[in-house]
Amino acid sequence: MNWKRVKAVGKLVLLFGTPLLVVLGLFGYGVYVGDLYRHGITSFEKEWLGLDVEVAPAHEDDPAEDGTPEPEAKPEPEAEPEPEPEPAAKPEPAAKPEPAAKPEPEAKPEPAAKPEPEAKPEPVPTPDTLPETQVDPLDAALGGRLGVPVTVSVKVLVDDALVEQHPDWIDYVQRTISQASSVYEKQFGVTLELASVGRWGVPTAGMSAGELLEDVEERPREAAQLVLGFTGRPLDDRTSGKAYTPAEDGPYNGSAAVVYAQPGRRRAHVRGLLHELGHLFGALDITDPAAPEYASGSWMSYATVPPQAAPWIDATNRARILARKDKPFAPQGAMTVAGPATPPQEASDE
């Protein structure tokens, strides 16, 4: 064998073997020390580090934890004999306890008076709130008619004048139909359902009420049963709207109407709408100032009514509407303009 090669192999063994022997020696010593101190190590891990380990039993050769041998236990000194107890003195007779005073009965508190319920303040109507409608009692026959539910779908067209006055014109129309529907539900059992709202491209300022009604009637109804035109133009003298009014024995109810605005009012179209809808169901105008219905302010009369007055309809016209409320509405083009233009229904706020 080549001596140089042997020498090189020896160097490699010395180079790599020495660290390996050191590592193995340290590992072996660590194993020995760990086994020797296993009780102290596991106790430290459990008590101080909080690890969930089982504490190893103490080894016979384990030194004390502080590295010092435990002191040998000294023998305890023998206990000295206890002296005999002296005879106990006779106890003196205990004094008889004095009888306890009977407690006086506690005064029961009187029950507190129940507070009277506070009177709830009546809601104050806002300028945009319609006063509650005045509903008169009915006889048995008409009461049965009131209980027949009818839902009417309505399409509303709005002209440019109303859009200028009410930038929220869609919401305005929804509120107006909702307020009128509330009145008609309580008076007749008729619910108005808004099917659609659209712009009315017509020069309303230059047209008469009759011409406007003919234009509305020619507009497509789509899915609605009625088509109504809302205009923001001021009243034409005493005209606040126009509607197709059926004959008393006619097979159809009216199906188109025009409602004018009453300037200066938040609810500028509500009372006029109640009036024109009444015409569509067969109600008639009350024009005689001497008539009780006129003086009482029926919405079918020409009477001037203050804004805070509750909506009310006379018994005769209410009976007409109840009798015709479930008749079909006239198909498009089946009716002609009937009767004079209708008058304003409310006084101005000014």
C-alpha cells in the first residue's frame, strides 16, 4: 500500500472522526445527565413551564435540587410524661337567661298607588297628512255592498307644469293615490292600486278640460283599468277637472279623468281626485247651495271646503258608488265627454 495514501486516509479519519467522537461523547453525557436529573427536569417543565408532562419518580442517586445533600433527620426527643390533671372545680350553676322581649310586629307598608296612565297626546296632522275621512253608518243592504272588496289599477299621466311644481313628482303621485285610496277603502271598500306613472306630453295650458280628457282617453292604458291626467295648471274659472260619467243604468263605469291642481296646497290634487273618481263610479255634482249636502261639504258638491275638513261624501252619491263599484270599466273609446266641467273642491291656503 502506498504510504502517502495511508497517511491521507489517517488525516481524513482524524479530521472527521475527532468531531464525531466529541459529538457522540457530549450526546452520551447529556443522556446520562438527563437520566440522572429526570425528576428535577420534569418537575421544572411541569411547574414552571406549564407543560403537560408526567413527573418522573425520584432516582435513588438523585442529588438534592440545590446540589447539597439532605440533612439527616435528627431523632425527635422523647416526650415527657404529662402531669396528672387536677380535679376540675365544680362549675357554678349558670344564670337563667332572662326571657327575651317579644318583637313588636313590623308595620306593613301600604301598597303604593298605581300611577294613572298618562294621556297620550293626539297626533297633530302635518300639512301633508289628509284628515281622517268621516264615515257614516249604512243600512244592511249597503253594508253588504261595502264588504265586497274591489281593487282598481290606475295609470297616471303628469304634465310639465306639475313636474316643475313637484320635482319629486313620482312620489307626489304615489302619495296622492295612496291618500285617495285610504278614503275610498273606508267609504266604499274600493282600493286604488297605482300601476304606472308617466309624463304627459301635451300643451295643457292651451287646451280646454274637454280636450284634455279626450287626449287622456286616447292614451294606452297598458295593464291599468283607469287612466288619469294630473295637470299643474291653475283652475279654469271654476273647473278643477273633468271625467267620463256613466249613465245610471249604463253597463260600464267611466275609465278616464283629468284632475286640475289647486295652487298653494300641499294636497293640491287629492280632493279633486276624490271628486273625479266619484264621477267615474256614477256620482253626480251637487250644485244647489241650499241643499244640505252642499252646506255639509260633500266632495261631490261645489262648496268651498277648508283644508282641515275631513273628506266626506253625501249618502245619495255614496249609495250610487256602492251600487256600481264592481261594474267593469269602459273599454278605450267607448265613452264620450259627459256633463259640465267640475268645480274646485277646496279653498286656497292664501
